[in-house]
Amino acid sequence: MDKKQTTATCPKCGEEIVQCENCENTGCPDCDGFVVTRDDVILCPECAAACKEDCDKMRAIGCGSCALFADEDDEGQGWCELHQESVCFIDKCSDRISKG
């Protein structure tokens, strides 16, 4: 006998309920503030905030703190003006020039 899969929906807006890929909490992507990353990873607000906090700490010591790091996007990818290549904010090299 085949079982029909049912999809839970948000009672407020009708969107499909999603599950955080980090902690497995569930919620509505619109009403509950779930975040979908560029890599299509679904995070609840708490996990997204913890991830941002960790990223901010890494940004302070990596390329993200270099004056030659430009055009950073929301996920920490940017352009190294010195090496003329795409880099992530957590990368670092010996040529780093501190911002400010």
C-alpha cells in the first residue's frame, strides 16, 4: 500500500514549511524568517544568526579586513585587487593591508 506524503503548510500564508539543515527546527520561510543561502542551505533564524556571528569573527582576521578586498557580497565572496582573483573573506595572505 502506497503512503501519500503530505506537505505541511503555514497557516498564515500557505507557504510550505521547511526544516533547518543545521538544527532541524521547522518553520515558514516567509513568516518565521528562515534563510536560504546561495548554496540552497536552509537555516532557521537562530542558526543564521550564529553563522553570521562566526563569519564576522573570521572576517576580522581574513581578507574581509584587508583594504584590497572589494565587492564583497552577502556571503563573503569578493575580489582581491592585489591578486586579481575572487576570494572568500576568510582567506588571507601575507600581503594583507589593514583597513582604516
